[in-house]
Amino acid sequence: MAEILSRHVLFPGDNYIEQINMIIDICGKPDDETIKLFTNEHAAKYIASLPFKPKVPLAKIINYHNPLAIDLLEKMLVFNPNARITVDEALKHPYISGYYDAEEIKSMDKKLDFSFENDESLTIENLAKMIKKYK
């Protein structure tokens, strides 16, 4: 969404360290409680070692005429998934609520199972078969 509003990539890093630094430069350094939620131990240690950086309001970076669009993007670009806007909240956000039709939206009653990603015996061919099965 940021790319659509600003017409350029918001975090164009050439590698993951550069990209993390760019994200922190704009979103600010996450607090210790949020860093504890990171599943990648190396990323958590690296980010914890960085000096404090405050969040930069996106309106200073993205020149876009609709403040509701910036507000939605601000709510999406939050490190802590527990504090981030949910899909349902985002769909009902005033910026895009005109496109929301509760009749068309079906909520998932169960969590998706991605355990196959940890299957070391999974081949490209088997994955392709799994994908075709659900088309």
C-alpha cells in the first residue's frame, strides 16, 4: 500500500539488515516487549542492540492527499502483531470501508495449517501437486 500511495518502495533495502534498518528508521525501534515476540533470535538480538529511534509520522514521508490512507497504513506498519490492525478492522477502516461488503466476507473459523513448510522431504513437485489440488 505504501508503494501505491508514494509511488516508490518504502523499504528498498538490498539485504535484510539494510531493510530492517530502513523499517526501524521509519517505524521506530520496537519496545522490549515487542522484541520478545520475535521468533528469529538473531533479528531480536540485532534490533535490541540498536539505539532508540522514534517513529516518524508517515505523513512526513508519503505525500498523499487523503489522511485516511496514511492512517490505515500507520495502523498496518506496527511491529507488534497484537497491536497491529486486524484484517477485519482494516476492511472496515474509513479509507476502504466503501468496498467492504459483510455479505461477501466469510471469516475463517479455524487457523490455517502451514506445518508442511517444516517437512524437509517436501519437494517442489509435491508442493505443486498440493497447490493444484486446491485450484
